[in-house]
Amino acid sequence: MTSDTPALRPDGFRDECGVVGVFGDTEAANLAYLGLHALQHRGQEGAGIASSDGKLIRAYRGRGLVGEVFGGAELASLLGHVAIGHVRYSTAGEGSLRNVQPFVVRYRDGQLGVAHNGNLVNAQILREELEDRGSIFATSSDTEVILHLVAGSGQGTFINRLVDGLMRVEGAYSLVLMTEDTMVAVRDPWGFRPLVLGQRGKSWVIASETCALGLIGAEYIREVEPGEMLIVDRDGVQSLFPFPRRPRRACVFEHIYFSRPDSTVFGRSVYDARIVLGRLLAEENPVEADVVIPVPDSGVPGALGYSQYSGIPYALGLIRSHYVGRTFIEPSQQIRDFGVKLKLSPVKSVIAGKRVLVVDDSLVRGTTLRKVVRMLRESGAAEVHLRITAPPTIGSCYYGVDTPTREELIATRMGVPEIGEFLGADSLTYLSINALRRAEGKDQGRFCEGCFTGEYPVDPHPDRLRRQMPLFVEGEKSSEV
Ligand code: SF4
């Protein structure tokens, strides 16, 4: 989806969250703020920054876009040389202000702040266990479970408590944490969500994507490895691998759709990855057409790749308005497809009388593409062929992406020809799973493909087993009673 807003793609997968951390700069909060701007595509419901001057962690959080949440006064109040930040969608927990991160708590050893990208599949089980032992939760977010586990650990140091707590969680987490004078970055052993390390002069930067490093003039050093914990303090950066090793299962959708094309994610240029997907799509699914057009902005690299391979000229047949905010007026039904027309408008000179091949990066519910096809036909397209640079989406994501339920996914209800018919297209084809794997190159087999195959690397419902268990086991009272 890259830079598309949810307003433009209400029927698509939505991004998850973005995190940033800065250590060793007196402008840490300002740099975190800029980093969050670069990560805005990963979450638009809320934003927050916590900072520390070595003695006290202060935080400011709000609902809305980064630029709406923070003004000069708010940023000026965030003093210190350490800062972490977060932009969010509500992948777990409701979308209210109390769920906006970073969360900052005080426990027996001081203050602790956390910003999380991902989703813990066993959060509910752990939460019930913790509540049984007397924990009181302030939010409905899975991230708060981590704070309770750390605070309640019997280990001696903060790092040991953190490792102890994270040993108990399952699922996806790319985390940036802070105490008053330390920053810690952790990526789960499967490596579902991205996380990178950068350097800016003498300061260290952590971010979900490299586009955040670019904006603040930080140099990209490397990925935080799956299962790695980086501890950043005045002595520099220390790397630990404290968790049992797992096979890497990075989210393939980051390359297809979520990350910004100017980012390097999982060690690879997102733009280059999308060009390859477009080229493979053209190789697999040729069709006679006069022009290749993208659904902007997300379909652009795929359409370029398709055009390069097929030799069919590339053109911009749809123009996206960059100034669409929320609109509260809905004209009468006489203006059909008003919502899509507000965001996309056709270039008739490109479309009229042509066999148009449209490239998009995903097809989730199909409601927007249906309107796009109608718009192209009304603009005089002779034929409309749809090509998708991903396989059919047949499952939800349990690892930190806000997805429709399985039943809402069009590919679970219809076969490809029926979907094409529903969309009003002359033809529709998707990229095959084999081609997607070819596109992964040397990392083939090291990606999560759960929403395309239904095979999930980590059991998405670990509580299922427990629900099947008797209420009383070995004289112990079940927490479900
Ligand atoms: Fe990514 Fe899909 Fe796996 Fe979720 S299920 S992590 S969106 S590939």
C-alpha cells in the first residue's frame, strides 16, 4: 500500500505500526518526530514520543497524524538525549488514546517505555494469567502484556527481566524500549516485522524502515537480526541473541505492499522487489494491450516492471489526488462512486479507445477495483485487464497487520474468473505463489506467506488448545473458570 491512505484503500490490508528510537542526541525527540513522519504510512490513527534526559521519561501521545499530534510546544517539552516513537493502527486493542504508544510505566526499578510493531498471538492467555495474579491493565493492547511480564520477572537486571518476559510471548514483535538512560531494540526470532539500525554522527537510530533514517540524515548500518537484542547506552551498542533460534519468516507483504518503495527492507530495496514482481507477472500472464497503467501510488513499480518485460508502453491513466482528507458530505447517489472519484481521476487521452492493462499490488475485498474498472470504461477504455502483483489473499494476518476477516476476503468466496466478472474486467490474473517465491531470490523459503497459503509459521490461536482442556487439571484451578 505504501503511501496510500486508508481512505484511498478502505478495502485493502492496512499497515501495522511504525517505531523509531534515537539515542545520544540532545535533539532526540525532534529526530524521532521526523522519523515518525517518514513512517506515517505505517499508521495514521495515533502517534507518540517518549524521551528522557537520563533522569525522567516524559511522553506525549495523541490521536491523528504525526503533524496533527505534535506542535512546537509538545516537542519542546520532550527533553533529553533518548527518545522512542510510534505511529499506530489498532492491530490489537481498540483505537482509543489510551492504546496509543509509547506506553510508559513506573515499576520498582524506575521507568520503562515501549513502542511495538507486531502482534502477540498468546497475549490473551498471558493477560488472563497476569490478571489472575493481580495485575491491573490500563489498556486493551497486547503490548502492555510485555510491560507486566518485565515488571513481574524475578530476574535481577532490566535486560535479564526483559529477556525473561519476552521468552514467554509468541508472535511478532519489533520493539523499541527505553529506560531513563538506555535504549533497547528487539526483533522476534522469526523476524516477521522489519527493524533497522542506523547511525547519525555519534548517535544511534532504530527504525522500522530505512526511509526514516534517510529523512534525518542517518546512515543505514544493518538490519536488527531476527531474535537479536541491541542494547544502546553511553558505552555504545551491544548485541545479544538470547532467544531460541527460529527459521526466519519475514512478512512478504512488506515487499509487496506495506513498506515505502524508497526503503530497504529485509536487506532488499522495496522498489526493486516490486519491479521484479511486475516483470514476473508479465512473464506469467501476458495479454495484448495498448497501455499499462498502475493504480497509483501502490501499483506504480509493479506496472513499470510489467511494462519493461512486456514492452507495452507505461502511462499514468489514473491520477491520485494528494489533498483528500476526510470528507463528511456525501452527495446524492446521482454521483456514482463518489468516494473513489474524489481520490482517483482518469486521464481520458490515455484511456479512450485503448486496451488498458491495470496493475495493482493486491486485491482484498475488490470494492475499490470494481469502481476503478467502471471509471475506466466510462472514460472509453476498449478493454480493461487487471493484473495483481501478489497471489490471491485467502487468510487474515495474525502477526501485526490489520486485515479483514477471512470471510470478507473476496478470494475465499469466489474463484479468479468469478472475481474478474464481479470486478467487470475483461480478464483478471494474479501472480502465482511460485513466481512470488522466485521473486524472493536467495531468500526463497525464508518469508511468511500465511495470508496467501493459509500456512502460518506460528500457531495464530494458541489459546485453542487450552480451550479444549478440562477446566480442572491436576488439582489446579483453570484460569478460564
Ligand atoms: Fe505478512 Fe501475510 Fe504473514 Fe501477515 S500473514 S506476516 S501479512 S505474509
